[in-house]
Amino acid sequence: MVRRRTHLAMTPRAALAAVLLSVALGVAAAARADVASDQAAAVLVFPKIVVDTSGVLPVPGGPRIDTLVRVSNTSTRPISMHCFWVNANGHCSNAQDVICDPNAAAASSPCGPTGSCVQGWQETDFAVTITARQPVAWLASRGAVLCDPSDTSGALCLPLGPDHPGPGGQDNSGSRIQGVSEDPFIGELKCVAVDSNGVPVDRNDLKGEAEITRLTGATPDVEGYNAIGIPAVVGANNGDTTLVLGGSTAEYSSCPNILILDHFFDGANDPISGDTVTTDLTLVPCTEDFLTQAPITTPVQFLVFNEFEQRFSTSRRITCFDEIPISNIETRSADRSIFSAAVSGTLTGQTRIRGVDQPNVPGTPAHGNTLLGIAEEFRAGGGSAAVNLHFHGTRPQPDYIYLPPPN
């Protein structure tokens, strides 16, 4: 049998239309980039920041912990950031100065039999100016200020000041990075690109990384992850303090519809090293209200597949921040969890994580229900690693970041 190929001639008008369509599609693709952890963006999200310089959580005498934050300006122009520490520490209902873990069993709570651990959500903000092509870094416990021999706060030093500028006379004036508000501390850091007046700008020039160091005696353990970048839609930012992420009037890209985590099931033994592996998951909402500090609660669905593609599912509600071992997501008995290797029946699996859309309440700020996060893998033989999650799809409902007015 002879197969004939028919070549269809394209008219000049059709060819011109195809060219114009491809150009239009190219412009649209360039105008709205995906949320990613390996590209510069206008909003940076560090889902997990942890500090415990005394080694008292989760048990007294535990490792001393701090987080190094590093942000780079990838452009040839200076840029400013408005940043927010989100303090998600729990505090005892009967002793507000006592820090506790809302996910811990009641028997191990420092609140005693008469109190409960109440999850918190409180933000503190600060400003940073970064010169062209400059990286800056600071410890979450100490912050950073312009170099000043008389400063005894212990903060790290930002080197470029009016008396010692960088190329072109640029310096870090206007920067004062305060450390986290409590020690111990667990929470999030979010930074937004702004101009010199504190107004949000559509400049996708920021790239960030975080390194969490745990020091047990003289033995350090260091893990790192990339900040999640939310790109601005160039030309769409109206300069107000309500940032629209996705939707028909997007100023910034949509947060992902689904988060995907490839992982060992808890209690599995690594077939190469023999180490027993456990995984912690940290989730934060894309929508955050830094103006009124009202936390957002989102029901989260977890769809879990083992190596035989058998499917398990569960759900959990999170408010503002959640950091938990995966085998405690649906139960406090880790050996009975669907995330346990003994229950799942295989060593590894994949979990798809989706925030469930909830209707907006009249009289309250609009919100979306997408999520961002990271995971951490811990090994019984020592050592840990942080990993960024995979992203899949978007949804038509926008998320919002509500900022306080510029000073």
C-alpha cells in the first residue's frame, strides 16, 4: 500500500495570521511566568524559618538551631524589599509567655493539665535595600544593620553604607533587618519587591535561599532550600497595597493548584544506607493579610499513592502555618498512619496536596486557598535535607497579599 502525503499550501493571509498568533502567544507567555523556586521573582516566600538558640524545643537539651537567609538582587539596578516575619509559635492559654507546639501530644505540653497550646499568628516587618547584583544575608536570630562600630546588638553587618558605598555610589541605606520576635521561633518569611517609597513594583529581580543549621554538641547538620518566587505580571501592578495573585485581574502569577511531594514513607529503611527515614511537611497559605493580621484557615486534601499505585487519602485543616511529621497528619499514632511504611506497604510514594476553595465571608477581605511549602527528610543515622515541592496547575480563583500602607 502506498501512503500519500498531502501538503497543504498556506495562503499569505493565513501565514500572516499564524505569525501574529505565535507572537501574541509568545508575549502572553513572557508576561506571566510560573511560580518557581529557581527563577528570580517579585515576591519571595520562605515557608520555614526556625530558631532555637538554647536548644529547648522540642525537648530540653536538643540541638541549637538557626536559619541563614540569603537574598540576591539579580538586576543592574538597586531594589528594595518589604519583608514580614510570620511568628507561628503556639503559646499556653494559661501562660502567654510560655511557647509550645500545637501539634504535640498533650502529655508533652509545657502548659500542664489546666492549659492548652493555642497556635499564634503575628507578623513583624522590616525594610531592606539591595544594591545592583548584590547578595545580602542574615541570621534569623540576629538580623542585620548597616555597619556601625558602636552597635552592640549582635546583628550582622550590611557592608555598604554612605561612608563606604559600592559601585556607582549605591549603598544599603534604609535597611534594618530585625531578628525574629521570639526565641525559640518557628514561622515564615515573605518579602515583596518595592520602590524607594515602599510601593510594590513589578520587578522580577529577587532570588533567595535559606539554610537551617542544627548544632548538636559540636556536630553541625545543615539543610537548605530555595525561596519560592512569585513573579509579577509586568505592566499589571497598580501600585496599591493589595497584591492580586492570579485570576482575571492578576498582578502576580497564580500560586500552584496542587503541590506534589515524592517521599519515603515514615519508618522506611533506605535500601542503600539502611537509615530509617521520616519526613516533615511545612505548609503556608498563599493568601496572607499583613494589614489586619487575620489568619486564613484552609481545609487541605492529601492524595497518597504507594509504589503499586494504590491510593489513600486524608484531610487536615491548617491555619496560617503548619509544620508536622507526615505520619502525624491524620493521627498521633505514627505507626497507624497512611504515611507509615507499614501501612502503605512500600518504601516510597507520592503525595498530592491541594487546598480546598472556601467561600469568602461577607465583610472580610477576599482570599484564595492555595498553598506553598517545603519538606524535610530526617535520617535516624543523622543528617537531614530540605526539598522544594513540585507544582502543578493553577486555579481561576485569585489569592491576595494585603500589605500595610508604606511608611
